[in-house]
Amino acid sequence: MNELVFFINNVVIAGSVTGSIYAIGAVGITLVFSIMRFAHFAHADMMTFGAFMVLLLTTLFPQAGQAIGVPTAIVMLPLAIVLTALLAVIIDRTFYRPLRAHGVKPIVMVIASLGVTLILQGLIRLFAGTGGQSLYVDDRKEIFRLALPIEGVRMPVVITEPQLYLFALTILAVIGLHFFLSRTRLGKAMRAMSDNPDLARASGINTNMIVAVTWMLVGGLAAIAGTLLAMDVTFKPDLSFHILLPIFAAAIVGGVGQPFGAIAGGFVVGFAETLAVFNWSVLLRPFRDNLPTWLELPGNLAFVGTEYKIVVPFFILVAILVWRPTGIFKGKVI
Amino acid sequence: MPLLDARAVQGGYGGMNILNGVDMAIEADEIGVIVGPNGAGKSTMLKAIFGLLNVTGGDIFLHGKPIQNLAPNRLVELGMGFVPQEHNVFPSLTVKENLEMGAFLKPSSSRRMLARIYEFFPPLYEKRHQPAGELSGGQRQMVAMGRALMAEPKLLLLDEPTAGLSPKYMNEIFDRVKEINGAGVGVLMVEQNARQALAIADRGFVLAAGQNRFTDTGQALLADPDVARSFLGG
């Protein structure tokens, strides 16, 4: 039974954590693609920017959360969401809109977004330094150890406070997104523009406004994903950049342009990564006595070593693209 | 004052003129029909009126107000509706959501107009929760026209509304156009089925090579042997 707890800790919880962050990240990528038709590589650094804003505000007011009993980083998150949304709109106005006005090819936009990535990374390094910093400045990161009421189980299920916030906020973000896209006038207009931008314009929809709303949404979601990732580990200027490629894989696996596909893709990629590096030997240990004697149980039975984790999303990506080129949810073809 | 008054309109794509000075005017309660051979600039003229391509010469007035080169969303505000020939629905949106998008600028009247559109096109009410991409060609055309009507336009521009439809749906669409016009909406449409369209037209415009060739009432054009020989297939 201890092995099962090990499985819960290392696969169920770890996979949900990775999956949630990939999911929220991939939604942003997919929204930009569905409205503006280009792969936005600066998304990961928008996530870092959001986390950096939280770090800055938490350092300035380290005790703000204690009054209401939540981590200060969570208290500062709404403000960081607004600031990152603002940054996203400013970046669009400064860099992407002039290019759009020229009617450039999508690849030009992609290259421009790489430039924005470098600018953001440089700026964040300039102000935040290159080392790791905890978002728990004056708070203590709670770790919950839940002992299962089963005899013989010594290992507790371990879950941390930021992970609980991550799950709660992921659920909220998914419900909120669904409500926004299916019930509100602006959300429906966003879907309409994703379907057919010319007809959206012919219907009187102000597409410039929809673009701005999209960036606000994308910036806000990036801030949530970046902050929760940095809370779970520690803030580093390149933390989110390292998960840019799995996030893109998640968006493509889910079907580009499909927000709920991106969420599904995020969890598929997140769990696949976790399952690939999981040491399956642990689960076989209880059956060691029943195994034939010639079969010796190796100490490590993971599919790939942890250091090769990054190849897993690409393996899934290739498999999905071969099996179903438009992704799980029938998205657009890039 | 005419509802739409276009004078000597020139325009095209990428510096090449397709329209070489086209005149076109209709009154508020009229149906105007544009016919002519392929490449005559029929659809281009509609797009020029709706601000979808650059008008390089001439003037276009809506109710006496100059509108050339205004953005389409401004023209919708001013009372113009446009139904493109192709890709004229949002395929992943439901029928109801498609119609709602037509009233994007007037959300307050959305509910009232929805009821009217459903009354006007009963099949759409039954399919209102279905994605528009799953509908048949005729029903899509209804969604597209319904979407444009949701904004309560004074002038409706239709680009080949019966293209690719079965005769049954074709007659249905022509009947609907007459009804829409009967409700006080000016209609300007491009049609391949020239005879049938001119039969319901108050004004007919025969274009060729980006210029007016004949302009008269629909009946007069149908009766004109020159028009019949050159443009209506004898």
C-alpha cells in the first residue's frame, strides 16, 4: 500500500501540478493563435513577468497576506494579473500591431515574438538577477502530510499549499473561460473572429477591440500560470522559458485554436511526462516474492531518465500529429 | 434622396483597377440587381460599397452621406448589411450565436430581432443550438441573411445568395428577398440567375469589364433584345 501512496505522490499529484501549469499556459498560446494566427513564443516570458510582479509586490509588502491568512503571493496575484494584462496589450501595440497593419506573414510575427522574448528575459534579469528567489518572502510554505487511515500505510500523501492553490485556480480559470467564451458577448465575438475574421468585421465586430481583449486574457492567464509555477518551486528568470516547448506541445496536441483542447493537451503532456520518468519498479516491489526467480527486479524501471524528461512532450507531439494532425479537439493546421 | 448613390466608382486589388467608373443608385424601398458576365466586377462593386476594397475614385453616398472607404464596422453602424457569397457563417458557432453576432453593435435589440428572424426563417429556430457549419447550403444562406438582418439594416448587400443552391431553395431565397424588401429594407444583390433576379428587380445594372452597360428597370432589361442576346443567353 505504501507503493500506492508513492504512486499518488509522484504521479497523480505531480502530474496534476505539471498538467495544470501546462494547461493554463497552453490556453494562452492557443488564444493568441486563434485570434492572430501566429505562434507566440514570448508567452513563457509573460508568465515569468507575472511571477516577477508578484515577487516584487511581495517583497514590498511581505506581511500583506498574514492579516487574512493566505500567502502574500496569492494576495498580490490579482494585481500581477492586471499588470501582466497591461504589459501584453502594450507589447501588442508596440511590436505586433504595426506588423499586423503591414499585413506581414505569420512567420514574421513569430520572429518578432522571439525578439520580445529576449527583451523580456533581459529586462527581468536586469531587475531580478539570475538566481532563484522564493515567492514566500515572509510566509512559510505549508506542506500537508495526509496519513491514510489504512493499516500498514506509513507514507503520507504529501501536498503543498501552492499546489492546492494551483488546483483551485486552474478549476476556476477553466470554469471562468468556459463562461466567458460561451455566455458573454465578447467571448462569443472572440470565437466568431477565430472562425472567420472577415465575417466578424462585416458583422460590425470591432476586431481591434477583440485583439486587445484577447491580449488581456492571455496576459492574465500567463500571470496565473507563471506565479503558481514559481510558488511551487522558486522564482527564476528562465523558469517559465524552460517549459515553453512543452506548453506549445500541449496546445498542438489539444488542437490549435481550441481552448479546451489546450487544457486537455496540457494534462496529457503533463501526465505523460510524469509517467515517463516514474520508477515503475516501485509498484512491482510488493509482488517481488511471486516473481519467477530468474527475473530480477531492477532498481529503476522508468521509461526515460529525469534528465530526458523534455523529450517526452515531443514524442507525444509527433505521435499525435501522425495519428491525428489537427490534435485531439480538431484544431487548425499550423 | 436615393438610399445608395454610387458615382463613377473606381477600385480594385493591388493597384489593378477592376471597376472603371461604375454608377449605381437605388431608392430606399427598391431591389437592385447587378448582373453581367464573369469578371465584370459585380462582386467587386459590392465589396467596394461595403469598404472591403480600396475605392480609388468616385463617390459613394448612403442617404446623402459620403461613405467610400469607411471601415465595414462603421458601415454596419450606419445601416448597411453585407452577406458574402462564401464563408458567410461562423461554422463553429451555433445558429443562435451566429445571429447574435449580427446584433453585436445593438445588443439591446438582440432578443427582439432573434424572435423576428426565427419567425422569418422557421428552420433556423429548430436548428438554433446546432453549429452553423453542420447545416445545408440553403440553411447556411438563411443564417447568413439572418445574421445581416439582425442589425436592422436599411440597405442589405447580397453577393450571389442563390449560388450552388437547389431550385427549391433558390425560389425560397428569392421569396425571402422580396419579403425583406417589402419590410422596407433596400436590397442590392449580385446574381448569376439573371432572369429570375431581374424579374424581381426594380433596378437592374448590367456590368461588363468594370463599366455600366445597361441600367434600367428589371422588366425593361428583360424585354431588351440587346441585353437578352449579350447577357441573358438569348
